[in-house]
Amino acid sequence: MAYRPLADEIRPQSLDQVVGQRHILGENGLLRRIIEGGNIPNLVFYGPSGTGKTTVANIIAKRTNRPLHRLNATTASISDIKEIMGQIGTMLAPDGVLLYLDEIQYFNKKQQQSLLEFMENGKITLIASTTENPYFYVYNAVLSRSSVFEFKPLTAADVLPAVERGIRLMEARLEGEVVCEDGVKEHIAAACGGDVRKAMNAVELLLNSARREQGKLLVTLEDAQTVAQRSAMRYDREGDDHYDIASALMKSLRGSDPDAALHYLARLLEAGDLITPIRRLLCSASEDVGMAYPQAALIVKACVDNALQLGLPEARLPLAQAAVLLATAPKSNSVYQAIAAAQADVRAGKTGDYPRHLQNVHADSAGMEREQGYLYPHDFPNHWVKQQYLPDPLVGRCYYHYGDNKVEQAAKRYWEAIIGPQR
């Protein structure tokens, strides 16, 4: 008999067997009601791999009288689509076809547009799946003709029944009772990162290599940990996960939560990504800590330099030091707000000529009649003298406001003593 992967053999045949996704497939879930109603619209399934998107598409196919065609956008072309279109209206597909298009984000705009005519006249019922945000990657005209359903990552509790079922199937396949050490099933369920396919691959590999004693298959926790190691990582440097983890790291630093910051830093480093955390740490030093602790920028830069010289895995130490420092440091976004306000004026065309006394001295030899008139601050008490620096249209404009932290308030008091009240 031909080999059949366990992940394929265990694939649910009914909605009740699908693990997780209760928000759309539960008793009153909208997608469940649509499927059971039998009138299937064009659908887009969005979510991580191994969460049931293909399984649900297969269940839908069984409820229609249309032939099911499967294409993967990573390898399919317009000619593949045209070949399917050619069957519509013939004896092969008199009532149209059901097209399951996996990874639709890899289809370019022209390829996605080629589907529109047939989607509009109902000859094609499209079920597209994607691991990326469809509102960024799927052509608007396709989205407007489809209903989008999000498949959420599965929890360990969701996956555990599938692990137990997979073990039972392997018992029948290998003709031996499986004896697992405490924690084996739970570890596989937790370590698969919410991906049932990964969990089944781990179960299959684990039991195929299990030690036999007196007709029993013995599975140790150590073996389960070896097989399932790193499986929980969900990370794609080109996909949503990249931006989500980077965002989570930045917001944890800003939110002064060192434990969360270390967690997201660890996830990036486990995926072998050194550059993303480095950029977020350097940015946070100025954006989120800023003038509340100006030395943070110097310390983080030193940690980053050390990390780049060390390389992974040792680079984790100075980067962790930088993350803890930033997360526990006092916070101020006064620098961020100040430059954002200044840029907003520039982009709005609020500029004007430079004050004459700020121009480079080369202007004095260009035939200009009046003197430059620049006052050199170091020639005056406290190294300050009142003169105009902003262009005429912006005189009086305030971009920087002192933060309420100790360092910035000390600077504010210093200048108030010299030049009067500060904003």
C-alpha cells in the first residue's frame, strides 16, 4: 500500500472534527451556517498554516456538485487558470467549478484579475487561502466579491485531541500499543506552535522511531522534546509575523515590560534574526527613552556593537542587556514628537528663507549690501543671546516640549534661570 502521511490520514472529514476555529465553525458560527446552507459564496481564508484552511475547503467541496480544482499560487500560472476555465460549460463542468487557490498572495494583480469574469457570472466559486493579511495582498476587486474568514492560531488544548487521535492511528498502523511518558502528548501539542500538521509530523516521526519492548512502543519525553524542538516558532522574515514580532518587541520596550521584551527578543533570535531586534532597540533608545535618559542611546549602541562582533548565539547577552535597560528606563517621547511636528510643517510647505544672520559667511562676498549681523552666543553671558533662528513665517513656532521626567525638567529649570519661562 502506498505511503500516506499521518497528517493527511487524520484530516477531518466533517466540521465537527476540525480542531479550534469555534468562532467561525462552532454551533452558531457564521462559516458553519454558510457551509451547511449549501450556497457557497467566494471565500478567502486567512490565517497561519496548519489551522484548517485546506481541510475546511475539502469539506466544502464534498457539499457541492462542482468538480474541485486545486492550484497553488506559488507554482500555478495563467495557463493553468485558462485550462480550468475551458472546462466550464462542458460535460466536465456543466455547472461551473470550485477552485481552491492556496497561497493566493503569490498571484500578481494580472493573475488575480483573470479570475474576476468567472467569479462575477458564478461559473467559479473561489476559495482562496493565504497566510498573509488579505487586505494587503489580495486585489481589491477579488476581495469585494468574497467573504473573508480569519483562522486563528490553535492553542495546545485545541491540538491535544488531534495528537491523541494521531497516536491511535499510529498504533493501528504499527500494530503495537503506544506507551508515552508523562507529558509527551502535552509537549507535542504545545511545541507545534498551533500547527496540527507539524504536530502530526512529530507524532509520526516519534512513533516510527520508538523503541519496541514486548510489543509495546515506548515514547520518552526526551525524544518528544528532540523531535518537536523549535516547532513552535512561527516566523517569516517576509510575512506578517516579521512585522508583528518586531512591533510586539517595540511596544513591550515602550510599555516598560522587560519580561515581554525579552520574550519577543528571544523569538527573533531563535529564528536567527539579528538585524530586526538591533534596529528596534536602537530606535527605542531615542523614540521611547530619549531625553529622559540620553545615555541610553550610547549604552544600547555599545551593546549592539558587541552583539555584532560576537554573533549568535552570544549576541543574545548584550541585546538582552539593552532590552532590559530600555524597558526599565524612564520614558520620554518629547524628541519623537518634536521632530514629527517639525517634519509636518516642512511637508506642509511652511518653510521660508533662512534669517540673514544664519546664512553661511560665503554670502557676504556675493554682492549683498547689508551685514550678516550674526551674534556669536559664546561672546555673551551664559553663552546665550536672544536672536531669531526660525524663518520669518515660523517665528514663535514650538516643536520641542520638555518632558515631565527628572532630566528634562532639570534642563528646563536651567534655561528658565537664564532666559525666562520655558514652554
